[in-house]
Amino acid sequence: MSTIEESVWWKELVVYQVYPRSFQDSNGDGVGDINGITERLDHIKDLGVGAIWLSPVYPSPNEDNGYDISDYCGIQPEFGTMEDWERFLKGAHDRDLKVVMDIVVNHSSDQHEWFKEARKSRDNPYHDYYIWRQGKENNKLPPNNWQSFFSGTAWQYNEATDEYYMHLFAKGQPDLNWENPKVREEVKKVIHFWAQKGVDGFRLDVINVISKTPGLPEATIKNPADSYHWAGEYFFNGPNFMKWMTEIRSEVFDKYKIFTVGETPEVTPFHGKLFTHATEGVVNMIFQFELTGLDAGPGGKFDHVAAKLADIKRVTNRWQKEIGRDGWNSNYLENHDNCRSVSRYGCDQGELRLTSAKMLAAWYIFLKGTPYIYQGQEIGMTNVPFTSIDKYQDIETMNYYKEATEKGMQEEKIMLGIRDKSRDNARTPMQWDSSENAGFAAKGVKTWLDLNPNYTEINVEASQKDENSILHFYKKLLKIRKEVKTAVYGDYEIVAEEHPHVFAYTRSDSDRQVFVCANFTKEETVLKVDPSSVYNGAGNAELLIGNYSDASTTRDLRKEILLRPYEALIFSYGK
């Protein structure tokens, strides 16, 4: 059993993600804003988290809801002013909350001044800030067959220069050319700007696609239904990624002692350990997508199939073990790009919504790594039951619908996949109370995206009043994690790995062992624990928390444990 690891402040954080457009509208335009976030800081503080991750608030034409930035050092006018943001920062810091800014430097908006200049002429000083190529067949076809994450070709023709620019995302999100040292200097300036204002950390959007394979070779088509994988080997984790990010880390991140989390699609634990290594890494932690990709069928993300517990165990166990002590995990169930977790992994109807949402929280909060909570997750917000494509606004969803329709796919099947997996599931306005517009916006205001109609029952106000709510359960979990350092630094081991219904594991150090067991099904099940897998083979353990109010406070883990539907139990041995 290991000794206790040295404390690191960012490892002990729990981070709360705010999607500004959907959090709180303070000025009656139906769009969330910075002053609205400031108004709700006490809710975030009361939850027990230590940091706020703010999705982009920079000026943007909103082709991808702010992830297409037109000015890296400004504030989107519909969100407020720089003075509003500075007041928010002070309010967060006054409450001992760190602030993490979301920054997108793989691409900019096509409305950024750099790109406006770049597309004018091949001789323009900014032209080489982006990636340009001549097309095939006398420039009539794109330069290669790379596909965009958002459907269709990754290239857009530019008439003024008679060439194509690369956009791995929307056509309004041209990829920056990191091979150009001037681009890397611009990125450093942006990070300096916000760090000097007092930002505590950065979330780096799709950061591991900044380095593309030289020559941009034609990709081999492996699975046409999942088109972006055609070229993934040529832009994920590219040849210069570590070199360029080491440069950024040593010259900027280390100077300000800020913490960083990289969004890194298509990585393995090998990459995770390399990128987050305590001394040689380039970021403190990463987001990986192997777990959230388990419910994608042969047709891709919107071809939804239920994730199997055996696969959830396999992927989670692999990342927990292989990252080891030299690297660090980020653990999450939801974010702005994913659907609601209780609808995805649990049961979002009736009493089982409460039970399964609590089970999921207990299971992932105690894994090794920094937990992230997305707005509304703490009250068990669910997927939205939109029945018409007209209700959706997400560009990924809209592009998929258009492409699937053109291929002749049945409307019913298309909409089933969208209702399950659209990013708009996570973007409906925050549900604060049962009044009109759920307290997100004033009465009579048209909100930018329709609310989930279940806000009259599922909301913060009702959750605060109910001691048995998901919200109060989250508060208890975070309090335990803060007090029990084993839950932060303890080594991880899976228990009863072959059990078909239960995910169980231990977190151990020289002082204590924490034992977590979670029933992922709506059926009763029995767990028999091998005595050698728990602390010194001991018997009685103290119950730290359970998601059923009548769970016994001590349990002999040498005996069979009966777990009720979606029941989660967390025990402790030792000091």
C-alpha cells in the first residue's frame, strides 16, 4: 500500500463548468451573460467546488457558439463588457473560487482580423497564419479527402487567392498554422493577456490537433460512417505537438503557475501520461473521449447504442491504472459537448432519476483525478424531449441532420439519434426555479434555446428545499472528498472486475482505504468481495455515504453486499 502523495492544489480542486449563454440572463435578452454568472456565484460556492471553468466569452459570430473566436482579448458584447468580466473575476476570487478560461487556439473565427487579412492575398502578412493549399483537378476539388468534425470536407475555397483553407471544424473556423512561429507568438500574447488579469487556469480546446502531418497526405477511408477518422492519424497528436506545447508551457504557463487542462480527442493512456507527466508533460491534465465514445454505434456518434458496463470498466480501469502517479486524469460525466449523464447512463424518469444520478456522482467523484461538474448536473437535469429539428441550434446537430436526410435516412431514426446525443441537450437554460423561464430569464422573454419542460419539477430551488435531493448529495460528496485526502491521492484498484452489474474499486494509501461500489442497473444485485482486496482483509467498515437514506452505517465487507437498484455505497477503513 502506497504512502501519501505530496499535495498539489489543482489536484484537490473540483471544477464547475459554466456555459455562459445558458446559465443566467441578467438583462432580459434571453441570453445568459457575465453579470448573470456573478449573480449566481453563491450557488457555485455553496456546492463545494474550488474552480469555475468558463466556456468562451470572447467576441464571436457564434457559428459554433463562441468556439469560433474573432477577438481573443475582448468580451462578447451580448455577454457584457470587460468591466463586467473583471467584476465576475473579483467575485469568484472573493469566494476562493479559481477561474479557468476556455481558449481555442487550433482555429479562429473567419471573422477574426487575422483571417480577414489572410484571405485577401497570398502576399498578405497574415496569409501564412492559416493553412492554405491548391485543390486537385485544376483547383476544382479540395486538396485532399480530409473530413470536418462537423460533416463534409475540411476545406473551403477562397476566391480572392484561388486556393483552399483548412477547417477541421465549421467552415467559419479556419485552422491556424502553428508551423508559423508568428502564430505561436500570438498565442503566447493571448495567454499572457489573461494571466496578467488574474486568471488561474486555461482549458485548451482540441489542443492536440494543432500539429498536422507535413504534406497533408490523402487519408485512407476506413469507415465512411465516421468520416473524421479518415484523416485522424494525420492531425491527432501530430509530430510537433509536444515541441510546441513545451515552448508554450515553459514560456507562459510556468511563469504564472497556472493550471491547464487540454481537450484531447483520440488519445490513449500513453498520450495521457506523456502529456500530463509531472515533470516532462505539457499540461496538468487532459480530457479524453474514450469513455464517452462507448455508446457510438457503427454509424457514428448519433447512432446511439447503450454503453456496456464491461466496456465502462475496461476503459476507466485502463486510464486509472496506466496514467499512474506521473500523470493526472480529468473525470467528467457531462460538459457542453455531451448529453445529460442521467439520461445516458442511468434512468431519467421518476424516483430512479434521483437514485441513478446520485449513483453516477458517487462512482466518478472518487476516481483518481480532478472531477468536473457541468451546470445542471448537480440537480439531475435530463436530455430535452425536442421532437422537431426546428428546436435545435447546434451546428453539429444541424449538419448531421442535413447529411443524414440527403442520404435518405428515415426521419424517425435521425431524430432518435439527435434526441439521444445532440449537444443541445446540455445547452438548454439552467433550471433555477419553477417560475416562467425557470428563473433563467425574466417572464415573457424568449430564451435563445427552449427550456426543458421538466424545469417545473427539476430545479435548484426545489433541490435546495429537499434534503434528499441530488444537489445535497453532491454537496456531501464534495465535502467528503475535501476531508478525506485518500479520495484525492490514494492509489486505485478495481474490485470484482467481472461482476456484470457492479463497478467497485478502492482508493488506498498508508493511512486509509476508501471502497466504492455502484450498481449500474435497475435490478437488485449481490456483490461478494474478496477479503484480500480490502484494507488488511478487515471486516467492518464505516459507511461514508450512500444514496439510500436507510443504508446501515457499518458493514462487514467479508459478507455478501445486497445492492438495490442503482445503489452506491462508499466505505472507509483506517484512520
